[in-house]
Amino acid sequence: MQDSIRVGIAGLGTVGSGVAKILLSNGHLIQSRCSRNIELTAISSKSKSKKRGFPVEKFHWEENLINLARRDDIDIFVELIGGEGNPAKEAIEAALNNGKHVVTANKALMAKHGHQLAKLAENNGLSLKFEAAVAGGIPAIKTLTESLAGNKINRLMGVMNGTCNYILTRMENANLSYEKVFKEAKDLGYLEADPTLDVGGIDAGHKLAILSSIAFGTEIDFDSVYLQGIESITIQDIDQAKELGYRIKLLGVSQRTDNGLEQRMQPCLVPVNSPIGQLENAMNMVIYEGDNSGQITLSGAGAGEGPTASSVLSDIIDLARDNKVPTFGKPVTELIKAIPTSIPAQGAYYVRTKLKDSPGVLAKMASALGDHGISIDRMRQTQHDDVAAPVVIVTHKTLPETLGNALTAVAKTGVILEDPVVIRIEDIQ
């Protein structure tokens, strides 16, 4: 093993600059922990003149990140420019084809091209590592590939987008509308350039697909993740959920069922006293349920310079220690094709709507639900104005398709004044 391992960083935004600063400030500490010097050799970014909080001039500068990926004086290529395609993908391929290990924080790229890139890395005897791609500073991937490697994972779940959790908790704590908090989050710089990536559940769905692949030994199948964002959540739903003993979270759930692999990212009601129910602001949480370990809960900052850079460094340190683990926890050639479930697991549901304020309407709705085999756990009618009667129903477990058919039947009775809001209730201890 050589005395030093040399690193090249492509992308000097928040995370890339954070990695460089940690290497400079904690270099001796890191060297003592891995018995090897980690040397930042070369860097690349869009602008050389931008202030980044560390002396850029001390390192070789490459205008072209592909040239950086091919440099003879780096052993690890760190890709932190983002984007699901080129130039990030092309640069990683260039690095792997030129004998460089790769570390990335790019969840979109891994969700779309991870299998292909892992195959290239393993064929070349190299490592492709991506701890920072999921849940910021939380060791979500290492926990699966190493600590829980002796477990059969039955289910994984989590809050994996800090922006959505910030919006939902801010709405609740300040009694603000979704629109007001969305603007607030945008002004604070919390949202992606395309906000749909956050509030539409896409960013979190990428992370769920990556964890599913590792947990269940399957090829990544992001296209089969059921996605539903938080755009339709109102302060009324948040208040009603609270009175029922729940909070609303954008929750990812992945589990193997008798019908195939179920992956969904959607707003859910979770018990207020559960770990996820108590999660505040921009924090993330990932929960694994192993056959031997039981339930393992990990929480922490899901984004930001320090937490995400820390995860990038953990991958670099693994490579410095020559700690090699297959990209997805097992050789990529052994990953099986995921078979998406055609029948989602049953669940209880929260349903909110407005009915005509006239005698017999509740009976008609209950009858239509009952005709479809849906049992009502709780029903409550809130304040009304002699025209419309707001109603909240909590069902017992049923299939989402069955509930949809039942609500269609209710609509045909003519008693509904607005489209129902339907939110799944998730079982969490």
C-alpha cells in the first residue's frame, strides 16, 4: 500500500468545498485513523475565481473535468457536480476506464445509471462509492452493506428529503399554508432549481430506489417507485391529523411482498409519538427492519456542507483503508431484476371531503364504502355552514384500488361537494 492516496474533486459547490476544507483542517486526524495520508491533488469547477473558503491555488486546476478524471496523479475521482446524465456520467466512466476509484454524491445518476456504472467499476477491479447520495450525513448505505449484512431486510422506510420535512413541520408549527411555506423555503434556498424534484417526491424516490437495491439484492428500479408529492397537503389536513394523533410526513417505504417489490414515496400519516412522527424541520430518518437486528433507526442532517461532506470523506477513507465492498453490497452480476408488485400492501387511510349538509348523506357515504368492503374506524364531522359539511374518515386496512372504487361510487350518489383528499396511514412502532 502506497503512503498516500491522491484525490481529485470535480465540483466545488457547497459539498465539494466542504470536502476540501475537511481534508485541510482534519488531515492529521484522518491520517492517524487510516494510517495513510489522503492528499488533495487536483480540482475542477466552473469558476476558478469564486471564493470557496480554502486556498484553491494550492492545487492543480483542470478546466475540463474529463481531463481531471484521467490524470495520472489521482487515485480517487470525486464527482460532486450532480445531474443524472453527462457530463457527470461521462466523467465517472472516464475515471473508471483509467483505473480510478470513484466517490459520488449523485443520487439521480446512481438511481438511473448505477447498475451500469457498478458493472464497469467491478469489471475493472475498482470501487464506486456513494454514501453521500442518500440522507446526507446519515450512514444509511454503510449500515446496510456492512453492519446489517447478516440480516434479511424485511422493510425499510424513511423521511429522505429535508426540504419536504421542513415545509410540513413549518406549516404545522406556524399554522401557515403550503403556498406560504413553499415561498419561504424557496427564498431560503432550500429548494432545487426545479422544485418538483423536492416537493414532487422525485429526489426522495431516487434515494429509496438506491436503498431498495442494496436491501433486497435487486437491480435499481426507480421507474417502479410510486411517487406522490406533498403539493396537495393543506393546513386543514395537518390539523385534522394532529387531532387524530398523527403527523403528516413524506414517507418512503420499500418491502418485498408475495406479489413483488413494493416501493412508494408518498405523504403518510404516522403516529405522532413514533420516531418519524417526532422528526422536525430539515432532518432525515431511515429505519431498517432486519430479521435478526430488529428495527434500526438512524437520524441526522440530510443535507448541508458538513454532513454531506462528512459522508463523502467516509467513502474516501474506506478506499484509503483498502476496505472494498461491492457497490450494492453484493457483486453486481448477482443482483436480480426487481419484480414490481402489482398489488400494493393493504393500509388504513385518512379521507377528507365535503358533503352536502342534508339528512342522510353520512349514511349514503358509509353505505357506499360498506358495499365495497371498506370498514370505517372513525368518522368525524367538523364545523359546517348549512351548505357543506366537512367530513373526515379513517378506514380500516384496505387496498388503495378498492378505496378508489368506493369513493367513485360515493361520488355517484351526488353527496360529495369536492374531490376527497386521501392519505395513507402507515404502521410504525
